[in-house]
Amino acid sequence: MMMATHPASPGLPATNRPRRSTRKSPASRVTPETVPPTRYRRRPVSGSRPSADLAGRTVALSSDIPATFDQPLAAHHKLIGGWAISRDTVAGKCTRPEARRRIEGIFEAAIIEILRSIELVDFRLAVLHGEGVGPPAIAVICDSMGQLDLGWIETSDAPIPWRAAAYHALEQALAIALPVFGYDDLFEDISMYYWEGETDDEAARECLISHHGVDPDELDEMSLPSTMNARRPEWMIGANAAPTARLPKRLREKLVRLAKAHRALRELGCEGNAWHFDRDMISDYLPGTDECATLPPLTLVPFEQFARELDDVGRHGMEMGFMDVAGICPLPDASRIDDWLASLRLGAELLIAAQELIRLDPTRL
């Protein structure tokens, strides 16, 4: 977690093509209504790190809160401090530097307790002071990128209806808490870029000729809507999913748990919700976000079948950074922090449910 005041300088991504989701270290890490389509096309968030790692890492003081000069506590330390004092069992007075460390230590421990079991992706949390914007806010930022590891769903020889049911459930559930895009998002982007939004082959051919100058004799070598759709493995197609009643008991239980966690998070309001996504708010609290790509850093689309398309849509993000914020929540007073922590736990439960679904052993269902 970070007690951040101003975001640090943006950093360029480490690779130049999408890849399977990777975690930066093995350490523990770290919204209402169904996820709106705007989560995919949201205004880009800065690729910058707003200060230092928080959840699962040590807390670092912001560089402009120099403890050596014993400066007054900033607004975000006061906010968290008002909550932390009710949990602090250490009696006695302390200096301002000691207070900062104690505030951050208590809050970090609460975050780690919630997020320690999540291994699907890495998160950073940034506590932002909100000066000139609003009250302090906490941003949940995804530190992983590439294709999510789909485990047995992608690689096993389990029956297609089982794998399709699991994949479809992940498609429906994950975007409420993760910056992730699926096949429909990818197809839409490719359609807009190459075929002017057309989705049938004949209209796409006309666009390739008239807008891209493709020689008619070379059309057979070009990707078209039907050929792109045909490359989907059978387990990616929702129509192939088996009805829940026909699935093995253990798989059915994992799907029910995931659906329940998704429903609980979806029913949260915006206020006090750690996973709420607001493009304008992110732009206000994290200046410079317009320099980054609109694309989320994670995808459920398998790289093996769609390498070229993922490279095409991901190129800008690889150069300028992805939209990596999972949620942002202003907290006007300390009384809201318990609600924020409760919402953070709901999102963690969703991700743990997804993680358990992916880790199933299909030979033991």
C-alpha cells in the first residue's frame, strides 16, 4: 500500500506484446449493477505508480512528507489515522514520524488480511491525499498484465461443455473487479480498426478494399469476421456450455460460489465501494492519465489463437501503459473506512472464487 500524494513519473511497460498474466513477486498482494461496457472503453489511467507498493509489501512514506522534518500529517494520514486509532492497542504519545508508521502499519495489516489469499493477479493500493480535487481516496491498481491463466479450462481434455461453462462464468463475473477484456471486446476493436465496424464478411471485404487499399486478389489472405470467429476454441463459445444441472457436483459448487460473490459485489452502491470505476474521478486524482491506452491490462482471450489481434490492440498500451485501475473510492471521513474494507473483502471473495474454479482438477470432478 502507499500513502501517496502525487503520482510518480510514468514508466514504460517492460514488454512489447501481450502475454499471460504475470505477478511481480510471489508475496501476498492485493461495484453496483452489472459491469457497464464503459469499463473496457474507460478513459486511460496513468501507467505511473502513485508512490510505493502497499498491499502485501512494506509501506513507504511519500517523498513529500519528510519525516525528518516532522511535518504535519497530511489529509490522507489523518483520515486513516482516525480509523486506526480505534484499533491501536499501543498506549502513549508518539512523534509524528512514529504516528505515520503506526497508521500505515495498522492499515496495511488490515489490507493484507483481506488480500493475502489472492494469487490470480497482483494489486497495489494507493491512498491519495486528494489535495485540490476532493477528500482523500484509495485506488486499487492492477499490477499484472496479459492473458489470465485459465488452467484446466484451456489446457485439459475435460468435456467441452464443462470447460465452456467455466469460461462463460469467468467472462460474466471478473470484469466487475478486474481491468480485463474478453473476446467480444477484442472482436469489436478489430472490427472498428480493420472493417469500419462491419461484422459480415462481404462488408468487411469492401472496407478492406476501399479504406485500406487491399488488392482484391489478396483478400483470401486477410482476416475476416467469420475466420476470426472460427478460430475460437469450442470452450470459448457460450452456447457450448452445459446446463448447470448436468455439471459435476464440485464444478457446480464452484460456479455457484462465483455467481454468489459476483451478485454480492454487483449489489453494492457506488459510495464506499473499493471496486467502483469512475473515469473522470480517476483522471482528477491521477493527473496525466490521458497519456495511457484505454485498454485494460488483462484479457481472457487465449494468446495462442489470437496473437496477432492481441498484438494489434495492445500495441498502444505496451508503449504508453494500460488502463490498470480496478477501482477508486473517495473517503470523506474515517467512518467510511470500515465500509470500504467490507467492499474490498467482497471483491477478494469474488477473485478467490474465480481462482478456485481455475485451479480445479477436472480428473477429480
